[in-house]
Amino acid sequence: MIKLIALKLPSMNLGITISERKIAMGGILASIRTKRALALRLLLAAVGLAALAACEPTTTATGGMVQTASGPVDPAAMIANAPPMGTALLDQSDALLAYQTICLDTLPRFAGAEEVVKRRGMAKNPTTGTWYDPNRELSVNLLPRGGRPVCSIVFASNESPQMLSLTLGIGTASGRQGSPEIGIDPERGTASTSTDSGGEMFFETGIGGRSNLHRVVLFGPR
């Protein structure tokens, strides 16, 4: 049985409201119970994700350079080297399949992830290290962060963020023994859980201010 910890994280303060109820989803009976420690962990994870900028580089104030996972780069070079990316949106099963084959199946170090994206026909931006799907609006970054292996996917989908977060969360935790837990924020559609090998998964939505752009990040074991 997978336990879903339902979290409501208000944007204006650090107060946490957690409701206790039981829900059934996709044939899985999930018990939602109070666990303040996990709520705080998810909140801290959300702050960390904001700084990750997994597949989307963020500008810095130093010399007009752009900070990416591979370090500061020239914006002109980044744009010039960017492969074309498709515009097709992913549905729920597409997103789970991409996450499963690229990230979950290549744990714990994601050593085979690069071969998977190559087989999918994705092309790499040599400046940022990000891989782009030529058909779908999907990008992948496999550069480590903080000494940990990372598999990060940004994708566009008009599916419900809540359903996407639960689908990817359940996909991550389903292989664990016992009663694995998934921390979720139903209002924001974020999720947090872990794998049986010690990896950690985080999902967030609204990337770059777009309501249909989502990011799922899987950290390998420490």
C-alpha cells in the first residue's frame, strides 16, 4: 500500500495545514495521514528545486552570462548551439514512459540514460549539456549537482498537474517494500518521494511561468 501525505503549503507563510482522509486512485488505496516532518522536507525541497533550474538556464547579473548546470555560459553560444525542440505535448502515459526509461531504469547513477535519450532521437546542446526531443516539447539534463547524480526532465503537458505528480510519484515508489510514502501538495500539484535504492524524486509545475510546463527531478543515492 502506498501512503500519500497530503500537504497544503500556503505561499505567504510557513504554516502547514494537513488533512487526514482516505482516497482511492487507480485501484490503489492510499492512506493520507499527518506527518509534519515530511511536510517540512517537501517545503525545503521546493525551495531547492527553485534553485536547480534543471533544464532551463537562469540569467545572472555577472557580465550578462547565463548560469546553467554546466556553469556560466555565453547566451549567444547557448542559443546558437541549441538543437531544435518539438512542440507536441505529452500525455500522462508519455510522461511516465519518458521518466521510467530515462531516469528510473538507469538508477542509481543514470549511467545508461545518455544512450536512452540518443535512442529517442534527442540532440544535445554542447554548451549547456541539455538534451532536446525533436518531436515533443521535452528536454533532459543529466549533469550532477552537489556531488549527486541527477536525472531531470522538463516537459509540456496539458494533463492535470495533480494527476501527473501522482502518476510520477507512484511510478517512483511502486518498487519499494512496505508502505512507501508520497508527499503531495494537492493545490500546487507538487510531489516528493524516494526510491528503494535511496534516490529522491521531486515534481513541480509552472516552470518558467507556464502552467503546462512541468519538471520531474530524480536524485541518485548519496
